[in-house]
Amino acid sequence: MSREPLLSKLIPAQTFGRRLWRIRLSENQTFAFMAVVVGVAGGLAAVGLHHLIEFFTEDVFGRVAEWSDGLGRFRVLPPIVLGALLVGPLVTRLAPEAKGHGVPEVMEAVSKRGGRIRPRVAWVKALASAITIGSGGSAGREGPIVQIGSACGSVIARLFRMSDRRRSTFVAAGAAAGVAAVFNAPLAGVFFALEVVLRNFTARGFSTVVISAVTANAVWRVLVGDESVLTAEVYKLEDPIELVFYAGLGITAAFVAVGFVRILYLVEDWFDTSKIVADLRPAIGALAVGVLGAISIDLLGSGLAGIDKALAGEFAVRTLLLLIVGKMLATALTLGSGSSGGIFSPSLFLGALLGSAYGEAVNHFFPDTSAPVGAYAVVGMAAVFAAAAQAPMSSIFIVFEMTNDFGLIMPLMLSCAAATVVYSALKRDSIYEVKLRRKAALGGPALSEDLMRNVPLLRAAEAKYVASIENRTVSQALEIMERAREELMLVISHDRALRGVLYLEDAVAAAAADPDASLASALRPDHPLGLPDDTLEDGMQKLEDANTNLLPVVDWNNRVLGVANRFAIIRAYEAERDKLAGI
């Protein structure tokens, strides 16, 4: 019996009018091949964003700044306001998802829409972010490249007709590719995708993300270079007693991160509820940022140049404290007003400023047992972002890779752990999750527990699912699953009674051993089931406990009524919520 391969065509025949080639690939080979494709796309997108930002910085807004020399310190105002005037209509009218820092929108796509991201988001986000950063807006490249890379992964997965669960894996792979390339940090890209975007993953998902990150980083190194993003001395732990100081730095970083998150969303709330025309909101925010930039030029842009100054100890303590407050306000005004960019680089700058000020204090009181100020600035960079994003591993690795300094492993681990724990005690949601909780996009505490407990799971049971009659062979079932691009299949009797759930990996293994084996030999009879009296909360809990994305819903006679997944449960919740609200 011949089976249609999992990946039968690399390019659809209708695209070119004829079938170009056919390649037979196993499931793992398909994922590896697609991971390379996503990695190349993410790497090229990162290179493109890099050059686009350089173009706007030097050739467009740099010239505007030259023409504004007569304004003295306020020559920064025309470029930043002009940039915001361009970004406002671009984002508002073409892709509202490109507003702000972008990562929550990617998380929402994974948790709610099965990884579906509109293709136009990639180019709108790239253009809007390049204009924002190039004109002097206080934002970084992480949010844009995560959203752009994720959009690439989503589009590529859609071309290959991947299921929602698989598409989400490639969305995360695209995010990893973007971070790995633009920050020249493949390990950080991997852990950012796993910690922040994907959240739960399989061995295959991990491999896919790794391959994409490595591929993208290779593309970046060939086309741009392999220099470290930051320049810093190599530091080490001078005395074991210093670990107490670094733990204190982590605790302090948590409080700074909480303040940063609250200021960011307070400003965003003010703009969202204001009567200012949406197209003009970024310009109003940019005007305020420009005034701050006139006070200190270090408050403009991503902050990477300022990080180098903080690592070198070039700021006085009083200046450091003022810059911390100023950078929080500048970033909040830039992103909260509707411009486009990331919070990663500004968070690193805040951490470097905090670490430098903290290091000055430690060196003053304990000169004989403390490392140079720069060491505390390096650790502070990781600690503030670890707390704000609730992503300690990503923070540790990105600081390692951006500075090429592996001598502070213990201080970094301890400080990031302390910052993460203290932040979670002070504030439930990370800087990314706050927006998602507001939009009820995650199946967590933001969803009304009362409503989740009162809506029947049957409301989320969808009639569309892949199924096979129990008398088929494993090979026949495998053919159906490959054609449908599904990882799970319901096996039923002629009267629709559920016999069990077949996983693609089990079907492949069983077919390799005996192509004519019965389906019963490969089923997982202990797969969780949704029952008639289950609620949405019960269904979500069963999915979480089993780490699966498909929950067959059956009646008391075990007949299949439909299937539910996380996306269907959230849609059922939102439909009931809107009904009660009269929407």
C-alpha cells in the first residue's frame, strides 16, 4: 500500500501551474526541514529590520536632526514627532496588532488562535518599528523581531497546511529565529521562545525551535557579522559573600520591574481612554519623549549605547537614578501612546542603570569584598528583564551572549531567581501577560471563574475532527492523519462510540512494526474525556493535566458529541461573556 507522504509538495502546483517536485519525508524530517525554512526567513527578516532601522536613523531622521541644529538641545523634537506622525496612521489603519511591543499579540495568537498571524503584520511591524526606533523613540528591537519572525513562522506553517498545534510550534520557532539573529544570541532565542511564547513544549518542539534559532543566527553572522552587541569587561565573583549583595540586587530589580510595568500600562490606559484621535496619539507621546530627550539624549532610542556607558561606570549616582525614572517614562510614553517597538532593550538599560547605582553603593560600603561597578550593571541588566518578563533563563543567556562574559554565572542565576520570585509575589502577571489578562486571552485567572464553572463544556465541542472506524489498519489511519496534517485521531465504532485516541507518533511506530496491525494495538485508551456534566473549567483543567490539545466530548453511552480544545473553550467563554454583557 502506498501512502501519500506527510510533505508531498514543497510548493503548491496551482502556484506555478504545475507540480515542480515531490519529496518523501518522515515526520521528524518534515519538522527539521520546515525549521530551517523558518530560520532562514527569520534571519533574513532580522537582517532586513537591522538595515531598515539604520536607513531611517541615518538617512532619514538623521538628516532631519541636522536641519534642526538651530533648535539646540531641542533638535531631537522634529525627528521623533515626525516619525510618530508617520507611525500613527500606519499602525491604526493597516495592522493594529503592530501597536506597542508586540509580544503579547504573539502569545495571544498561540494561546487563542492556533498560531494564526496575518501576513501583513510582518511588514507593518517592521516599518513602524524602524520608524519609531530610527526617529529616537524609546523602544527596542525584540518586540518587533519576535512579531515579525512569528508571522513568518505562521505563514510558512499555513503554506504546509499544519494543524493549530503544529503552527504554534513554528510561530515560536520564528520568534526564536528573530531573537537569535538580531541579538546574535541563539541560546537566548531558544529560551525566550520556550519560556515566553510557547510555554509548554515537546521534544520535537524543542528541536524545531533550536534548529530555527541556529539557522537564523548563521544567516545573521554571514550577512551582518558575529560581533557582540555590547562591549564589557570580563568579570567574576570576587568573594562568596558577594552572593548576598547580588541577591539584594535581584530583590531591588523586582521592585524596579513592577514600577516599570505599572507606569507602562498607566500611560497606555490614559491614551486608550483619551479623546485624542488615534492617529495622533503616538505624536503626543513622542513630543513628551522628545522633551525628555532634550534633557538627556541617553533617554532616546533603545538604550544600547547607554548600557555601554553604564557598564563603563560613566554616570554619576544621581544621574543614574534620574535616568532610571526618565527611561521608564520615555518607554511608557513611546509604547503606551501607540508607537511600535520592544521593551527588551529599555529593560536592559534600566537594569544596567540600577546595577551601576547599586554597585556604587556596595563598593562604597564594602570596598574589599565587592566586584567593580560594571559587574553589578551586567547582573542588573538580566535581573530587571527576568522579573518583568518572568523569563529568568532567557535573561541569563541573553546577557551571556550579548557581553560574551561567562564569569558571572552564579551571581546572574541567583539575582534572576530572586528577582523573578519577588516580582511574582508583588504582581501576578508579567509585562506581557498584563495585556493578555485584560483581553481574557489566556485560560488563567483573568477568565471569570464563576463563568467558567457555569458554562457547559458541550458549548465548546466542535463537530469538525479527524476520525476513523475501528476496523481500519494502522497504515490506513496513518494515511488519513497525514493527509489532514493532524497529530491526533479519534477511533470510533459504527455507532460513534469512542474506542480510543490515536497519536501520530504511535501510529508511525505501529505501522513500521506491522503495517497491517489493527488500530486497537496503537490506541491510548486512557486519554482524558469530556463528560456531559463537565464545565469549561473542567475541560481546561483536563487539557492542562494531560498536556494535550484535544479533548473528545462524549455522552453517557460513550458516543462522540464533538471535540474541544483550548481555543474552542476560550471562544465558548467569550461568546457567553458577550451574551451576558448584551454585546
